Amino acid sequence: MAPPAMQGVAQQLILDRRVGSYVVPEGWFIWAAGNRKEDRSAVFDMPAPLANRFLHLEVKPDFESFKAYAMQHGVHEQILAFLSFRTTLLHKINPHQPAWPSPRAWSIASDLHHIGLDIAPALGNEAAAEFAAHTPPHYRISSRSCMVRGTQLPFLLNPLCAIRPRLL
């Protein structure tokens, strides 16, 4: 939730459907989104009367949704190959490191990987080391579209069978 100074404004918007002279138009639905304390974000407790007026939904990242996004946004195929093998590393908070794997961090890591930079600053050392061990820099995926269609099932069981050497 927002800092206490902003919570009053949010309460007025949610409870009264207005802020100052602004009135929320008829038929409009108000959405709010926030982070949880356990996600290591800077949050404040939501007042009970306000919390009671919301539906609370938890959104969890899943690999299939990320893969669809990643394919449309040019995420490096080696990132996708690795995550198809280690889906549990799509989002894994490490409270002892400032960086950890998340869908956002993997997108940033992809940008770094595309230009040959270390991805550890985006993902943390553990995930970056596991990625490096899984995906040697002189290999690449044979077909991105086959991976999305799932036509290379042996690839999913053995990540090395769908890659081919590439000369550096």
C-alpha cells in the first residue's frame, strides 16, 4: 500500500468514488495493485476499512505466460531454453542478495546476454551460475518456433539435444 499520506486519497477514491472535485464516472471500475511485504518491497499496511472493500487476488508468475511474452519481445532463446528446463527459477527471491530471478530480471538478463555482458547483476550469482553451466556461450537453440510449439519434446527432457554448435 502507499505511504500513509496517500492512503487518505486512496480511501476517498475507493469509498466515496471521488477525490476532491473529481468524481469517478458511472460504470467505471476501480482497480488497485500493490506488492506484498514478503516480496521485499517498500510497503505500508493497508487500513482495515480500506482492505475490507477490496477483492484480494494473488498473481503468481508462470513460465508459459512468460514464454508467450518473451517470444513477442525478443528475449534471448538461451534464456527461454534454460527456463523451460528450470521453470522454478522464473521467480525465486533470495533474501541474501540484492538481485534475484524474476520475469523482469530475466528480461533484463536477456538484454545483457544479447550484448555479451554478465547477467549476474540482474539475476544474482546463483541463478546466473546455473544459467552459465546450462548454456555454454558457443551453443544456440536450433529453432525458436519449434520450442514454442513444443515439437522438440526430447529438447525438454534433455536440453542439449536441440542445440547446435556455433562458431564464435
